[in-house]
Amino acid sequence: MREDGPVTSLDPAVAARLKRDADGLVAAVVQDADSRDVLMVGWMDDEALHRTLTSGRSTFWSRSRQDYWVKGETSGNIQEVREVRLDCDGDTLLVVVDQTGPACHTGDRTCFDADRLL
């Protein structure tokens, strides 16, 4: 997160349930609403989760760019959010989406298409 990060408007009851890593982030697993395929994994802080919940578009924190990004903002491969769930431990989010175009930056349908280990 940015040192001078925005003041989040995330519901305090939701924020209290999140178990963040040392950088204040929670893993967000993105799943296709129709096929139920896992499309990708991103990272969210409180502000990214708030933006996702209020905009209906998947918003993540980029650890490499140190900035927020909306999936598909530049590529057009958008994710319209249908639902967001918190796992039982509070350390992972499930973001169920309608995906337009490929989810992976490589052009694959999912980030898990290329390397099957078993």
C-alpha cells in the first residue's frame, strides 16, 4: 500500500474480519461465474476491496507498480463482479465475475492454462 494511502471507506465490520499479510494485503481468487474456472489471483487491500464492492469491477493492488489497477482498464478484458466472498479464516477473498476476454495478461483464458503440473 502507499505510505500516504487513501482513507478507505470499507465497511468497518468487513474490515474487522480481514486477516491481512504484513503488507496489508489479502489474496483474491477470481473465479468465472458460469464455468467456475479459476481465472487469476490478485491482491487487495481495504481500499481495493472497497472499490471492487462499490464499482462492480475487480480492483487490485499491484505489488510491482505500487498502485491500484482495475482489471481490463487498459486491455478491455474486464471483470464484472457478481459476488465477493470471504473465506472462513478471513485471509482470502473469492471474487466471482463475468469475464470479458482473456483473464491472463499473456492472452490465455485463465492464468492457470499454461503449466499443468499434474
